[in-house]
Amino acid sequence: MAQQITVDRQLCDNHGQCAIAAPAVFRMNDDGILEYEDSVDDALLDEVEEAVDVCPVQAIFFRD
């Protein structure tokens, strides 16, 4: 089952730490803006949880 995630764009400063922690889910585009998959396979949950933890502004959330 896939988990849903979201990034609060009001909080996100595009530091890119999430892209380092979970590159299969988060990436920086050519303009330095974060892009991400909002539906994450369970196999990637550990990486996404690491991305949540390393986000300096705590902008990444799991949705119910």
C-alpha cells in the first residue's frame, strides 16, 4: 500500500536535504525548486522518514 506525503510550500526553503535522503522520492529541478512524488511505495518509507527527520524546516508530512 502506498503512503501519501505532502510538502508545505509555505515552510519549504528548497534546502534539498530530502533529495539527498530519499532521491527516489524528492529531487531538485533545474531551477532549484523541490519536486516530489506524493504517493510513496512502502519500500521507500525508511528513506522518506529520514527525509522528514533531516528537513531543516520540518516541511514534509505524511497524509492520512
